[in-house]
Amino acid sequence: MNFKKFQIVICIIALFNPISLVLAVSDAIDVIQQVIKGIPCNYNGICEPQWGETAEFCSDCGGAVYISPSLPIVVAESIPEHPEIPKSLIINNNAVYTTSLDVTLSLSAENVFQMAISNSPDFAGISWEPYQTTKKWTLTKGDGKKTVYAKFRSPDGGVSQVISDTIILDTTQSTNVFNFEAIAGDSQITLSWQNPPDPDFKAVKIMRSEKFYPSDPSDGISVYDGKGTSFLDKGLKNGVRYYYTAFTYDKIGNYSSGAITSAVPQKPLPPEEIPPEILPPPEEIPPVIPPPPEIEKLTLKDFDFWQEDKKIPLEEGIKIKTETEKPLTISIPYESVPEVLKTIMVTLEKEGKFFSFLLRVNKEKTAYLSTLVPPEEAKVYPLTFTILDYKNQTLKKISGQLEVKKTEARPLSVPWYMKIINSVLNWLQSIWQAIKNIFTF
């Protein structure tokens, strides 16, 4: 470019500018690169108010270098790269996994005053912000590998190369134990269950309460934590009902929604001494309080059923067809049921026994979830959803059917080269058979 012509262009711009333009020839190109791009400082050591340089924004005017939030500087329009700036970015102290979208970034860089953080390598829509060594950050939604990007800017306008760090987000709920039972004895209760087939299954944590089923892994008293399939809870009071919730958890700490059971320990009594069940007279039965409108209108259609990331359609308004051996996830949108109603249970009836599971709110508060293993025997099982209020009183029951069929064995795919080999072998075998027939003849 002809530099004299470039100066003339600048002068022409000045004639039509209501602000008096004073620009040194040696600063012309630098000002165009710095100020025209929206950065109110060209870092040439000369305070130039006519270009927006002030003590508040620019070190040329003797003030602290600070960019006002009202004047965001787009990262994509920053000054050419200065790769000599040492820098580092670490997510959650170099953890491999996280169960939460919210993480902590550890940042380190020398001779910098600004930084830019992004979930995208192009930093689209991201502005510079004051440099700090730690920062709370939110990852993008959806399980899988997540990458966070960062770049830094020095007081003289240099911008570092982009750096990044990765972490795996895993928020998938662990699968519940199944066949969770409680058998009462004298001052003790025997608990038994079957562990789920999850490859990342780590252990089972069982919580106990005398009030109601524990709703999370910190609610109540922890009585068991391990990989076993049974536990004897001793030293209990006879005549008191004990509530248990079994939570499985995986290797990175994702818990299941919880499988529940209860029992009342008591001394063994002869059959003739067992008191009969006595029902209260009709006038003593408390009146039924109608449920809130949002609960009253719920049906089985409001629940979703998933196996292997495939949504199972509801048939005939009550029937859910599933396969054995594959975990079944049951969910209902968070906004469908007010959280104040505390408990949503799903109960599966199998061979005269009842196995219940809690639907628990996920971390993002988008749904109530429960993941369980369907029974091994292929048949139809009654399924009941129970919604309780904060006093654990039943508000609504919704009935359905779980139709289970055996998982079909998938045929093994034969590689193309094996097909060719088999064809050649069959051809050779036919040739050999023909030769044998000739000599036999």
C-alpha cells in the first residue's frame, strides 16, 4: 500500500469527523488496528484522548489498565498472537469425570490482565474479562467428553495461543437393585436383593428410617455399604416399622433413585396368639382430601419409558412392552409434579410380592427418574404409580401393565473376508467330492 495515499485517506476521514482528529503519521496504522476495532488504547505510550484513551481504560494515560464491562472487546478482533505467554487451564483439579455441569477452572498465566473462556474453540460471542486464577464454569448439556478453551491477553496487547482441557460428564442415574425384600425376625430384619448388571456398578448403600423411606443417600441412618446381596440388621425394637431404601452407585458417584422396602420386627408368636387385623369403623376413616388439579389430571401417558435410549410407546393406554436384561428407565417431566409432594413411587407386583422404587429428581431438575431391571420371566406384571404428599399421604394412584418378553439374541455379523473364505472352502469341498466320485466310479 502507498503510505502517502494511506495518510491522505486518514486526513479525508478527519475532515468529515466532528471531533478534531490529531494523528501522528507513525501511529496511523497502529491506531487503525487498535482503536477502529473497538479497543480504546493503542499502547504507544502517548495519551490520545481524541481516540478515546483515558486513564480509566488505557495505560498510555497513566491509569490502571481496565476494560469497562460496558465496552466489551470481542475476542475474535484481538491483537495478533503472542505465543510467548506461559499459560495453563485445569478443570476440577485434573479429574477425569464429573457428575455435574458446574465445574471449577484453575487458570495460570504470566504478565496478563485479561482472559477469555469458552466452550467453543471459536470463542463466538465471548468477551475479554479480568484475569483470575479460579473461575466457576458451566459445561454444555449432555453426557460425554467436554472441552473448555481459554486464551489470555497481556498489558501490551499480546494474545496467547488457545489452550484447552477436557473432562467427561456423566450424569446418568445408576440402575436400582431388584428383588429388594425385608424379612422380619426377633429384634432384627434380614434384607436381600440382587445387584444390577451395570458394568460400572460399584456398591449398594442402604439407608434406614423409622419415619418413612429415605429419599436420598444422606437421609436417615446408613446401615450397609458394599457389593453384597444381603444384610442382617440387628438390635431393632420389636413392634416398630423400619423403612429401608437401597441406593446403588457407580464408580464416579452417580446414585440410583432408590429401591424401597419395610418390615416390623417381632417375637415369633403361636398362630392362635397372632392378633387379627382390625379395621377402624367407617366413621373413623379420615375424609379423602382431593389432590391438586395438576395431580388429578395425571395419567400413564404423562410418564416416559426408555430402554437402550429408545422410547417405548404406550399401548392400549396401559401397557408397556419391554425386554429382559435391559435396564428400564421411567421418567416424568419435573414440571408435571410439584416437588413439595415429596414422593413418587412405582410398584411392580411379581408372584404375590411387591417391589417398589422411588422416582427421584435429577440434578438438572428436568425430570423425576427411576431405572430398574425388568423381571427375568416373560409375562405381564401389574405396575402402579403412587404419588404422595409431604405428609406421605396418598394423593393419586395410576395403574398400568409391564409386559416383559425375552431379549432376542442378535445374529453375529460375519466379516466380508470370512464370507469369501467360506465360499472358497465350499468350492474346494465340492471339487474334492467330484474327484472322489470319479475314482469311486
